[in-house]
Amino acid sequence: MVVLERRGLYTYYYCDNRERRVIEKSLSIFMPGAEYSKLFQDKHWDGKVRFYDGRRKWFWFGLIEYVLEALSKKRIKYQLIGYDDQNVDWVKFSDPFLLPDRDYQRDSIIEFLERTYGVIMVPTRGGKTFIASEIIRLLLKEKLISSSLFIVDSVDLFKQAASDISAISGIPESEIGQIRGSDFKIGKMVTIAMIQTIQSALKGKPSKREYTKEDLKVAKERKAQMSRYLSNLDMLIIDEVQEYGKSKPRMVALRMASNIKYVLALSATPHKYSDEVHKFNVDGFCGGIIYEIEEKTLVNKGVLAENKMLLLSIEYEHKPWQDSMEYRDVFRSIVIDNERRNSIIVSLLTVCDSLDLKTLAMFNSVEHGKKIENITGYTFLSGEHKDTIRMSVKKSFLSKKGGVLLVSDIWKKGITLPAVEVFLNVDSGKETTLIIQRRGRVLGVTENKKKALAVDIIDQGVKYLEDHALQRIQAYEEKTGVENIDVIEFSDNIVSDLEDYLINWFELNIQK
């Protein structure tokens, strides 16, 4: 019989050789594209990524389901140690979580506290920081943990998380540790950190090119402090966990919390990529999805706005010479520099502005954003702007009726913009999880907003772009349903068509 014993992030396996081979085979994944590697071609590597240590006989604890499935298929008996569900009879939710429409949040919290690990799949506006904050409060009150670390990867979410955690947990913001850039304060009970700063601290070297002995001393002290903190940490919370599956440096940093008791991951799209290596990395660290809050549930509860997708279809005459073009050249000629396509963008923005619909347009390309800014006069924000400027512009944009704002991918995740009524995905792209995240920025409801519209430009007849568009359409169908997707084809009447559509969908009382 196989004995599987969890200790922190590791599960040790005790078994005979036949059983060992079954376990290790279930944890070996062929790396996509490995066949092109010289090591593979020279037969120095079999192309597999192994998620176990064969010498010390352990694997990442979150992969337990894959191992149990493999053992069950071979009818091999096993004993689990350290995977028992925990008693949750003691849980008493705080007042905000007792509201009838918060049942999905209560259920997700209970599921996590029973398991002690896993991914809670939460769409935008599902309250992921509030869920995490209530879990922290409950575990601290019951003295099941003494320290917790909430890791984010965006500056805007970093700032938002501190106030959310303080409001729910009752811990003053001044007592919440903050690790970001030059700020390096570890809190007694709760700390919020940028993953980039953790990675930098663990290097033990100053980030600047020229540094003094004092700088080096400080860097080494931070490395030692960070290492000690992670090795003694009780609870780790990872926001946007899908960003870690393909980042070895991030996973290496997180795995220093080897004695962790509780691991919570939050994401609307945890399995961002389709390949198994990414999935094994994510699941191995946090144990896979344990609870999913569906977008439709939040719409029905009035947490998310009633929403539709509008596809603006533009068809191009096929040019044989385009078939030999690289993607970057197609993107430049058809997306960034295309006057006809840009005219659609400008038309939509100006119509929305004239109807006082608060509109957000998001760009992959900073160059493209600046181009549309120059044409329209609307403000474009990107990572080139300081935090203070971004916060000021955001505050001004959200405080007034209507208005148009152009932004780069800096707001693709982590930021809540419930007042926005129309979202435009400008620069195409094929990464469907990113598209869903972008769209989610504007699905919240407010006192004056109950409907939302996401708009995408569908480029037909162009290499790369047409395939990417089809992938995005499939993602929209899965999230909103085919019945909630409308199409307007580019024509000479595009301005009038857009105006009529927007007036009808938002039920605007406007006489044309």
C-alpha cells in the first residue's frame, strides 16, 4: 500500500518500485515544443517536465488528485496523511457576509477552510479581496494562523487591497505590512506584497547598477529577512495565480514558503494557458479549483450589470502578399496604421461621448493608444505615467458623467471600474483569458448603472487576426451566451448604426 504524507508544500510517498513508477509517470508531462530542442534531438532529454523529486521521494502537494487518479486506475491502495478536511463548525461570519445575496462568498470560504488550500475562481466584482480578508479574519480570530501574506502583481491592486483587508479584518491599515519597491515593512499579522519586490529581495543584490557597500548590506539583510518570513509563514494568498504558471522565478520565490499551512489562490481564469505544464504548475502549488463563482450568478444577483457583446465587423480584401508577413507587420499595417479601422474606433468613441456614456478603450500597443489620443484629444494613460497621475486621472474620469478614457494594459486586471458603461477592446489579440479579464473591469453595477456593453473589433480576411478574432468570439459565447452577442458591419452608415444601437441598448431618452 502507498502512503502519501503531506508536509507543507511537499507530499512524500512511501511505496515499492512498481507503485513508485505509477506515481512518477502521473507527474511527468511532455513539454510543448520540446521536440525542437537540441537536447531532445540529441537524445539527452526525453522532453518531459517532472513535478516530483525521485531521489527524496516527494511531489508538490497540490498534485495529489493526479496521483490518486493514477493509483486508482491501477487499483493500488493508498493511505493519506495530512489531507484531512478540517472542522468548520466554529465559523461565525462577520455582518457583511450574512446578507442573503452573499451566499456564494460564504460557500467559497467554507470550502477553503475545510480544505486549507485551493483556487477560488472568482469573476471580476465577485469580491475576491473581501473573501480573502474574511478568511484572514476568521483564521486569526481562531488562532489557527499568526501570519498571512497577500501577494499581488499590480500597483493599483496593491493599493486597493490594503483598504479592503483593513475594512473586513479590522486591522488598521497602519499595521498592515507593505512590501513594494523601496518599502519593506513586514506586518505582525498581515502583509501585502508585490511579487516583483519579493523576487528582487530574494536575490540579495541592490537593484541599481551602481551601489555602495551600505546598499549591498541592506539588500543582504532584506534577503535574510524575506527568507525567514516565508519559511515561517502560516498563510499565503496569491492573486491572479494564472500569471505564475509560466514564471519559474515566481514559483521559486513562492516555494520558499515550504512550511505553509494554508494556501489560497484567486483568479477568474486560473488555467490561463491550455498546456498541461502551466496547469500542473498552478495546481501543484495550490491544489486546483475548489470553488467557482459563475458570472451568471452575479448577474442574477444584481452584483454584475446586465451586459452584451457588440462585435464591429470589418472585412478586408485578401492580399496574397500578406500571407508571407510576420505577425508584427500585419499588426502594424492592419491595426495600428489602418485608417479605416481607426475610423471605426474614433466613431465609436465620439458617439459614446456625445451620448454621455462613460467609455473605456484599452490598447495592447502604447503607440496605438497615443495615435488615437492625437486624433481624438481623449487622454491616454499607460505605464509611462506616474502613479499619482494615473490615480488623479482615474478619479476625475469616474467622478463625472460620461467621458472617454484611453488606457494601456495597466488596467487589464485588479482595478474595479463599475461606473464605466462601454468597454472597447481595441487591439485584437488571441489570449482569451486576458480578454475576459479586460471585459470584467466594467461589469459592476452602481446606483445609476445597470447595463454594460463590451465592444470588440473583428478583423476578417487577414492572416493571424481572423483566427484570433474567432478565438475571442468563442470566449465571449462561453461567458455571455450567443443570444447576448450582436454584430454591426462596417459601412458608410457606421455612425448612425452605432448611435441607434447604443440608444436602444441603454434605453436612452434621446430624440434624434
